[in-house]
Amino acid sequence: MEITELRHRANEIRKDVIRMLAEAGSGHPGGSLSATDILTALYFKVLIHDPKKPRDPDRDRVVLSKGHGVPALYAALAHAGYFPREQLMTLRKLDSPLQGHPDMRRLPGLDASTGSLGQGLSIATGMALARRLDRKAYWTYVILSDGETNEGQTWEAASFAGHHKLGHLIAILDYNKFQLDDAVKKIIDMEPVVDKWRAFRWEVFEIDGHNMETIVRTLQRAKQVREKPVMIIAHTIKGKGVSFMENNNHYHGVAPTKEEAERALKELEAKS
């Protein structure tokens, strides 16, 4: 898929995120929209995967450590053909496999059950170590929120992966600068974030997390690094694509009303 097509796909995924959350009446639009371009680049350009074989032992793995952003992942999976798009409208409903946080036991295409923040990098590190022991060729990708790097478990996993020079492990930090309570820098300032990850023996790239061409190019460059883990620090905008949600932390965990959804969809439609 070419860059123009990827941008269009990301916009369509954003529309589905808005529709899903409005229908559910709850969820996390801000962090879903900030991660949409990253997920689109992965599922439609970079990953080795097959929706018809979701448990293929040779597939690339994706761990969404920031499990609350799963509406964007669900939409990407549906667009990729893992399940019908109509099923997206069952988000957070009783007995739906599309719960508020990903449950890999209930939905094909999910590689990890997440939601308790700070654990995803440990899961991904285990996958990368298993790949080495099994002498497989797959890659493991993990998407982290900036807020969850407040948690010590993230840095334990970072230290382990760096020490053991775990290749085929690519982490992407969705650095949208906000977490539940406030701006990240007011809770626990992450800076100097690049220096921190380099100190843990990771190869580090720093990018605009909404420039599709840059995202794809950097993911491809990251796959050339095979003797150590890679961290891609993606500077993003919370609520990206919907003007009244952008950098508005009210929409961290508040779904749009029907009226707000109509307004958001009108904006996104104008970008199609």
C-alpha cells in the first residue's frame, strides 16, 4: 500500500474509532486517535501477518501495551480482514469479543491481553527472547503510552532487553504528552527521553508520529538493526484528526456524544 493509500486508510480507521466510541458511550478517543497512524503503517505496510492464519507461529507480533487505545487496533484489524467491520459497533457490549481492553482469548489477531499499564514491554521482551531461543525470524512490536513509563516495570524490561541485546524487538512510544490526570511533564517528566533509552542500550529514533512517510521509513530502518532492541519515539497529538479533541485531555477517557461524533465525522470526511 502506498503512502497516499495509507493516509486514506488511517482516516477511515479514525472514522470507525469515532463511530465505535459514540455507539458504546464510553472509551478512550484521545489515545486511540494518537496511535492510529502508527497502527495503520504497521498493519498495512510493515507487518508480516495473514488474517486467515491469526496464530501462524511465524507471524510478526504486536503488543498494544496501552490497552485503552484498543479501539484503533480493533478498527485496524477489521480493515485488515480479521473480522467484519460491522462487528466494531459491538465495542464494550456484553458478550462482545471487543472489550474495553484487548482480550487475546476472545478475538483473532490479538497477540496479548493488556490494559494494566506498564506490562506490555515485559510481554514483548518475552516474545523476543522466545524468538531467539526458537530460532524464528518474526519481529515483535510494542506500542507504549508515555504515561505508563512512570511505572518501574517498563524500565526493568528495558534494562533486560538492552542487556541481552534482544534484536527483532521494536518499541514505539506514543508520545502524545498527556496521561489520565494531566500533562505528562506535570506528573513525572520523562525528559530527556532519548538519552534514557540510549542509556539502556537501545537504538533510538525520534519521529513525527503522524507523518506516514516518516513512520514507514523509520520502521523499515529499525528492521535493519538486529543486534539490539529499537525504540521509536513518536511525537503525536492526543485526539489527532478531530480539532476539538486535539490536545484536549477531557477526551482521554470520555466518548463523544452523538452530536460530537457527527461533528468529528464531518471533519474527517472533509479530509477523505
